[in-house]
Amino acid sequence: MSLPVLTGVGRLTGDPELRFTQAGKAVASIPLAFNSRRLNQQTQQWEDGDTFFVRGTVWERLAENATETLSKGMEVLVTGELRTERWEKDGQKHERPALLIRSIAPNLAFAIAQVSKDAARQQGGQPSTGRPQQGQAQRSRPASPPADDPWAVDAAKGYSNEPPF
């Protein structure tokens, strides 16, 4: 049996926190809240229902990109697998829900995003395995789009912004 998958709209209750494992893999914790806010048809007022708080975890390049892009208070669209984290501290057993995030993005109903392709992925590179300098994830921009990118626009040669179909 597989783990349940959550796809929903949530809000960051804190900034993503990026750290690195001893093996050099990037991992970020993203605290999220989901609530069942709805419009009361009788009073025409918004009412908050139950709230589900969960700590999301993202790995490797997604962790670095999420840390650069997202911040506390942002509404996001997220998909991931729900699981239970268990640990023992001072002889007490603890557990809490957790979300292994597979994709996350800002909700464009409340934000404007400027999307750029991930340079490491464009050049066939692997996710970052080293620690970035000064606590920031490093990112380089490609000088030009790949030759086989049908969506690329070359203003100098007059290509249009129309889709290639």
C-alpha cells in the first residue's frame, strides 16, 4: 500500500530553512498550514475552519530552488506524500505528520513570478552536492537557451513569442 498523496493550497508559516547533509545533499524544511476557510452564505463573511499544520521537506535542487523562491506568508500549491515522523527524546516517544514534497510553487493568484530555467538541469548537470558559499544557494544563468528549445525567443533574430505549433 502506498502513502497518501496530498495536493492542495497552503500557506508558509515560516521561511524555508536550507541545510546540507554530511554527504552534501541539500534539504529544506518548509512549515505549512492548510485550512478550510469558506464563505458563509448567510452572513457573507469568511469563516476559518480546522487548520492542518505540517512540516514539509524537499530535497536536492528542489530544496535550493524553493529556498530561493518562497518565503513566510506565501500561498503555495503543493503536492507530496503524507507520512509520520517518529523520534525519541529524553525517553519519550514523539510523532507528527510530515509531508515529503514532490512539487511546490507560489499561487499566482496572489503573487507574480518570474520563471527562469534551472541552469544545472539545462546543461545536463546533477543537483548540487556541495555547500553554497555564505549560506545562499548558488545559481548560474545560461548565456543562451539550448539549441533544441522550441520555446526559446531570440529577439535579435526576430523569433516570435508564439508557441511552436
